[in-house]
Amino acid sequence: MSRIALSCTQRARREILPLELALHHAARDYPGGAAAIAATTGRNTTTLQHKLDPKHLAHVVNVREFASILELTKDRRILDSVHALVGDTIWQELVEAYSDDIPETLTTGLAVYFRQVADLADTWAKSIGDGVVSDSELAEIQFQVFRGIQGLRGLFNRASYVNSTTRGADHG
């Protein structure tokens, strides 16, 4: 795997970020940025921008601001960061997990999971191929393992959905 240093934007797409950086990127990627979040939530724009700037260490996002940013952006990087802090936890996105077409629901879940496994295997092979795993390579592997666990959980949720909607077919 390449040893070229990644930009912060590239890292934000390939690694689980510290919470402060996840909030920063979520706000930056939100339409209108931190200013729009501040306006929507009734906060002072400059203050919120300073709180979200990783260079302003004296300003810290409070719990209400955290909740507002998460609610508005629905940015999965924030949830990834929280679960990385806690450790041994996972969150599952269910919004688009199901359809009324039972075979499609299962097939889609399997296809998504196998793509995740293929991506992980490719990253793994490139990372260890030279006998050295850098910090950034390890972070990318961690990110893909996290997504793989979510994929497995998604498969179980799909099977549970099919079970609950077809239980009458076998009377059991």
C-alpha cells in the first residue's frame, strides 16, 4: 500500500477519526457548513465555528451542540468516533436496510457484505504485502473491519425481518 501521506479529507473517508475531527468534518461537509448549523440551532456562528476548529483548543463543543450537529448532519463519522471511544460497541444504520421484496432484501444484504469483505481483503493484502503495517494502514483496516461488523449485523437484521414477515409460512 502507498506510503504517501493522506490529506485530512482523505483520512476522514478512510479512517475512524477522533471525535473532534469527526465533528469538524461533519460540519464542514454540511450544506452551508458550521454557519448553517449555527443558524438552524440558534447558536452564535463565530463561537460554533471556533468550537469546531481543531486549532482552537480553548473552545469545546457541549453536549447540546453535539446532539444538534449529529441530528442535522446524520454523519456516520461522528457515530464511528463515539463507538471507537467506548470500545467494543457498534451502531447499525437501518434506514435503507429493508424492502417489501423478501428475496431482494436478503440478496442486497449479502452483496453489500461481500463487497465490504472484498475491500477489506484487498486493503489487508496491500498493507501487509511489504511486511510493514503503518499507522494509517492500520487505521484503514480498523475502519473496514468496523464496516464489516456492521455488515454482518445488517445481514442478521435482514434475516430477522424476513423471519418476522414470513413466520406464518411454516407455522412456526
